[in-house]
Amino acid sequence: MAMAFCIWDGGRLPTEAEWEYVAVGGSNNDIFPWGSTPMPTCELANGPGCAGAVTSVGSYPSGSGRWGHMDLAGNVWEWALDSYSASWYSLGPVPCVDCANLSTSLSTRINRGAAFSYGNIPSWLRGASRHDNDPTLRNLSTGVRCARSP
């Protein structure tokens, strides 16, 4: 459904690599989308202990990323195109720049960004944090961000 929505909306699901590149500010390699502030606050993201529910997009402008992307941390988990593999980052150098794990033998897909409801774990708001979920999952704390090519 997430992929169909993005196509309908004129975009596509971002790859995990694209999502993370934006969330860490590219070559800045920030810890969080807004920079490297050591502990997220409720002024920066809808994380644990903040609003307690999904909020409108753009409710946390102080937490915007390097290129103005909002809500990259907190609010809802966001689907990425890739299948999940715990060892994906440890496989060593790959022969492409923006690789996506499109394996059909894996049963879960990547979620990035964390959600308001995800316990009391601020580290999940980091730009490099990754999670997996069943692609048939439907709940209030999982959403989608569509990518568009320039």
C-alpha cells in the first residue's frame, strides 16, 4: 500500500540508503536529522514522552534536516523500499552507490525514523537507526514518506 500510495502521489518509496543519507545530512553524518544535539527534546521531534499521538507534518520545525526535510525522527515509522537484513551493513563494499536490498527471500521490510509510541528509547530517533516490520503491518505509528527525483 505504501508503494502504491507513492506512485499515485507521483513519487516512489525511498531506498534505505536514500532515507539515511537525508536523515544524517549527507556528508555531515549527523547523529540526528537536526544535528548532533546529544539528547532529543520534544521541540525537535515527536518522540517518547512528547505528544503521545501522531502529529501533523511539520509540527517540529526546529528538528528539520539539512535540506529542510521535516519529521525524519519521531512521529511515525516510515517504510523504505528495502527488505530487512540484520547483516546488510556488514557485508562489506558493494559495487553500487545507492544499493537497495530487494531480496524476495526476506520476510520483513525496513522502517526508519521511529515513532512517537516506541517506548522510551530516544536512540531510535538517530538518523542511522533501522528497524524491520512485516510489510502487511497496519497501525497508527507506521507511515510513508515518498521520494521524488529532482
